[in-house]
Amino acid sequence: MRSSRPARLAVVVLALSASAPAWLAREARAQQANFDAPIDRTAPPALTGVAASAAEGPMEGVLVTARATGSTIATSVVTDGSGRFAFPRERLPSGDYALSVRATGYRVAAAATARVAAGTTAAASLELAAVADISSQLTNTEWIMSVPGTDSQKRALATCASCHSLERVVKSTHTAGEWVGALRRMVDYAAESGSDDIPRRPKPRDIPDAKFQNLAAYLATINRSRGDWAWPLKTLPRPRGAATRVVVTEYFLPRAVIGPHDVSRDDDGFVWYSNSAEQTLGRVDPRDGAVKEFSYPAPKPDAPLGSLDLEPDASGGLWLSMMYQGGLARFDKKTETFKLFPVPPELATDDTQQSMVMPAFSNVDGKVWTNEVSRQSIMRVDAATGKYELIDPFANAPPGPAHTPYGLAADAGNNLWFMDFGGESIGRVDAKTLRATFYPTPTRNSHPRRVMYDGSKLWFAEFAADRLGSFDIAREKFEEWRVPTPWSFPYDAFKDSAGFLWSGNMSNDRILRLDTATGASVEYLLPRPSNIRRVFVDNSTRPPALWAGNNHGAEIVRMEALE
Ligand code: HEC
């Protein structure tokens, strides 16, 4: 009887593809695919091949992306030292795939496809052709490396990248005089989102022309206002060695306008994201890529929409900071309903803005922390009554640059720890006395940005110093690590349970994994231009997997290091 089974199975499969309606075939495929299944590194791959070019022969560090027709999921792997790529079976279910590459200076010579079937390893070879003009392939970091200018002039370009690529800046033709008007337009757009339809801030900023003039004069020296650039384009090296041993899964979201900012995976395996452009909270099922969105009202319909920070509380509720909509929202996963916590009129300004929320230890005293960007202050709301307190933590701050409370963490006593992004300190607000204490980072002008707390240490990104840091709360002791690529501008840091510190940024399309014991680091290249904000590491998988939103690319990305 045993021997007849494969034959019968084959007949069934044939019958399915010959006469079954398309939806049934699709369903059969969907059932067999689970993009969240653990990768068996010893099993034969689903698809393998070599990427080579006339100039280099077999090439290491080429990202190869496979996407089935009509699928909302794409998988990428990287070629090894002999130019070979191999897609694990768990990430490439049977089907017809289009293959594309990322390798600066190259493109695929001719359209490449592959047919993947169960039980066999499909083969595809990729021929890469050199491109004449690489200027549409550079990352923001590579533009900053390439343009002339002093370090402080170049540093100013990081701000532009929070809304769009620097390619647009260097390819413009504005003279210094024209730049003043263009920059005035830029500063009045709401923070967030990668579209050209970014709404304006509720209140235009009152900035005199003179304030723009230095930057305007500099920008006119790095764009095409005086003809083509007289400087060479510099590029970062392709991935090598450990950086090639990774699998990246991209989950594309249903609308290009969605700006996934923060990502968090829950105990049921769902991946949640805040949307910086619309009043929705999103959920991705990593098994099949299904997206479900939950809408909440806009308390201020005329103000820019969207949220930024997304943080779970101790009972699994998800909190959003509502940015220009003023206040916080809590989503209850059981009832699938939101409760809104608007900032009351007596505490609000014309441009009230909550960019952060910290409910992790609200079970201790019923209080949730947030910030008030328009007043550069901290706020705290009582989750039962919705009553807000406004706290100025800078009354006894050390003198220094402008203060901006940004990334928030809370300790087990629900004391607040905040990053002074405008400056160079970590601040602590005592939950009982509301008094603030400051701890300056060892590196000056570090502009600490986002932070996570692992129960004993804070882990954070020093945006302007190209460093990652940790702060031991009990011992009041800092440690810092330099990121390997200058001009990375790290945005966030996340320590995993395997001992690695992860970081992402808006500049170099790479995710960094740093071994805090040895200082050794690996930078994994992403398949496309990526504006990465919050990074989240899922400790339930071995090794832990990184999740992030591509804020300007309407996609959620998972990165699985294979070693
Ligand atoms: C808060 C979001 C935001 C920031 C920050 C930002 N931009 Fe823009 N930028 C936009 C938007 C939206 C557009 C498209 C609409 C427009 O041109 O006004 C744009 C368009 C542009 C353009 C193309 C249009 C033109 O006038 O040539 C250039 C060049 C540009 N930005 C330069 C910059 C520079 C330089 C910086 C940093 C100093 C910067 N931007 C920072 C939002 C931003």
C-alpha cells in the first residue's frame, strides 16, 4: 500500500492545477507556506545559484530578492564568497518567482525568474551588468561621505533624511538664495512620512531668513546649481563574510502612504506597527503576511494625522503617542477597541505634540509617561482618570544645548528615564517627587535618541555621535560602542537575550548587530532604500530575529541572522 501513496498524491496535485479554480490553488499554496516557520539550516535549499558579472566573475555580497507574482512577501538572501546564493525552503514556497538584486554599480542583465517546486532544489544563475550611472543607488550615508564639506556642515544633512532621500538634495539646482525659500518650506512640514504630500505643522515656525543662510550657502555647493558635481561618488563596500549569512523577509503593507514607525511583536506572534501618516494601528501575521488595520478617531481633524511610539503595557494593551493629534491612545486587543487620552485644553498649545509614550510599568502606580514636544517637557497621565500632569524636568538641568525629551523608558518603580535628544544627557524623573536628575553621556553632543530597558540597563542610540550606549541604572555607569560606519546616525538600539545589541538608522540601509562582549559587529544590508526607526528583537526565536518598519517604504522587515 505504501508504494501507491506518492502516485495518488501526484494525481491530486495535477488535478488541482489543471481544473481547480485559481482561488483554490492559491489557498493550497497559502496553507503550505508558513513564512514564520523556523529555518532548518541543514536542509537542502529551495532555490540556489550564482551571481556573476563580466567585471568581477562570481560576486560576494549581492542581495538576491525573490518575489512570487502577486505576493505581498519578498525574501532576500546574500551571495557568499563564491558568489552562491541559497534560499531556505521555509521562506520560498512552491511558485514562480521574479529575481532582483541589490549590488551598487550593477543590475540584472536580463529579467530573471525561477520556478520553485516542492522536493527539489531549483537552480537559477544571475548575470549582472554594470550600470553607467550609480547616482540612483547611493544611500544617504554614501551621499554624506561623497559631498564636500566640514563635519558640522554634513551633520545638518541628517535632518533632511528623516523626510526624504538626499538624492533629491544633491540633484536639485537651487542657488543659495533659492534654498532659503525651499528650507522655509521644509521646516513647516509635519515630521514623518516619506510622501510628497506631508501636511504642514499646525503652526508655521517663526524663523528669520538669516537662520537659513549658512545652510543655504552650503547646500548650493553640493547640488547642481553650478553644473555637475566636481566630486566623485563614494560607496560603502558590499557585505562580506558573516554579513552574507542572513535571510530578510519583507512584508509589504496594503497602501504606499502607510508609514510604519515602531514595530512590536506580541506573545501570539503578531507583529504590530504604528502608522506615522494615518489614524490606524496595523497588525501583520508573519505566517502569511495578512495585514489587519484598526482605526481610531482623529481628535483634531485639521492637524497632521498619525502616531509614532508604540509600546505595550503589562496587561498587553498597546499604547500609541498621537503626535499632532495631541495625547495618547490605548488599544485593547481583546475587545479591539481604543480608549483615547487627549491632552486637555488647559495644558495644550497650538502645536501640542506627543511623540513618545511609556506605559511599561503603569501597573505599579496607574501612571503613563509621555512628552510634550511643543514645550520640551514631560507629561504623565493617570490611566484611570485621564488627568495629565505637566512636568518641566529641565529646571535643574546642566547648561548646554537646547533640550528635547525623546526616547522614554521606565524602571520597575515606574520612574521615568528619558533621552535628551537635543542635548547629551540621560534624564531620570522620580515617580514620587517628580524631580529630575541628569547623567551626561561620556561623549559630548551625543544627541541620545531612542532607548530600551532590559531590567538592569538602558540601551540607546547616540544619534549625532555614531555610537551606541548603555547605562547601568544601579551602578550609574555608562558604556559606549562606536558603530563601524561613520555617518550612520543610529536611531535606536535593542539588546537581545543572546547578548547582541541591534541598531537601525535612516541613513545607510543597514542593520547593525554588535557583540557587546567583544565589540565585533556585523552590518546587514537591506534589500531596498530603508528609513528605519524603532528596532525590535524577538527573543522567542533562536537566534533572535530583528523586526523593523521601513517608514518611507510601507513595509515591515524581518532580519534572521543565520549565525
Ligand atoms: C519634515 C519633512 C521634511 C524635511 C525635514 C525636509 N524636507 Fe525636503 N521636502 C519635503 C517634502 C514634503 C517635499 C516635497 C514637497 C515640496 O517640494 O515642498 C520636499 C522636497 C524637497 C526638495 C525638492 C523640491 C525642491 O524645492 O527642489 C528638495 C531639494 C528638498 N526637499 C531639500 C531638503 C533639504 C536640503 C532638507 C534638509 C535641510 C530637507 N529637504 C528636509 C519634506 C521635508
